[in-house]
Amino acid sequence: MSTHMRLVLHLLMLFIFAVQEVRLVCVDVASNTEATVGGVMKLTCIYCMKREEISAETKVDWFYTGSASDYRRMLIYLYDREPQEPEDAEMYWKGRLTWIGSKDLQDLSISIVNVSANDSGTYECEVSRFFEFDSFKHSTTKKMTIELKVKMQASVDTAALYSKIMMYVLLVFLTLWLLVEMIYCYRKISKSEELAQDTEY
């Protein structure tokens, strides 16, 4: 195999390692707090676990408290070995909530389909984890609150738009920089080989 071919293969391997898929990790992010009438709204609830906690039993309760005249705190959705609607859930919520959590139960989010103006209010995600180590039993609870406001039209999030543009610009720049480096290294090695051949003669 020629030196040029080996160089190309080495550079190709370097490029593959540089752009390979990053290993997924759990990141605790806040939920969006604005929804649009008629759309789908994701209510984000993240509860990251440590490696030794992966086998924990998890229970999730989603509550809603209205912002209009009805201030009752009602259970609207739950996860207890499987996602399900409460038996006594009001007809208003039936069929409108969908479980979109992850299999490892670190993401415990739900979504509201066909959002209406009456969905504005306070949503609570109450997570209970139950651990058992030999004869020792332990439990933890975490609560997350989302103040949701429903609008007739979606507002433009300029910060998110600029972030996306900058991300794509950075990706293009890094890709071009890597290609330039590969070409530079290739030419440098080619010149050194030519010089070596000239000195032989």
C-alpha cells in the first residue's frame, strides 16, 4: 500500500472519529411554558438517575390546577408500571394526553394534543422513586412545576432562532476547517516524499 493511500486512510479515520455520534446523556432541562391553540404541547419532566439507581421503581403523577375560576388540583395522568389515565379523570382530559417519556424513565414527559385556551394553568410532575438494596429500602420524591400560558398565535423566539443559525454556521465552519487540515497534511507529506526522492537521485 502506497504512502499516499495510507495517509488518506489515516485522515479518513480521524474524520470519522471527529464526527462520530456522541453518547447520549441525561440533561435536566426546563419545559416550555407557552403553547398555541390547536397545537401539540410537550410538558417536559426530567429526573436524571445515577448508574446505581437504574433499577429503581418509578411512579409519576401529573396534576393540573386551573387558572380561571376552577382552582381544583386534579390528577390528570399517571405512570405506575405503565402510562395510564386515572379512572376518575374528567372527560375534558380523556384522550388528550400522551406519554412521551423514555424507556429508562429519566424523561417522564407528556404531551397535550389539540391545545385549547382552557389548558392554561399550573401543571405539576410528581416523581417518586423506590430503591431496594438488599434489606435496605429507600424512596425519593421530586416535584416540578410548569406554568403554562396558551396563546392564539405562536410568538417568535428570536433567541432560539439565533442559536440554531449559529449552530449551523459553526458546524459548517468546523467541517471546512477539518477538510483544509486534511488537504494541508496531504500536500505537506507529498512534498516531503518528493524531496526524499530527489535526494536519492
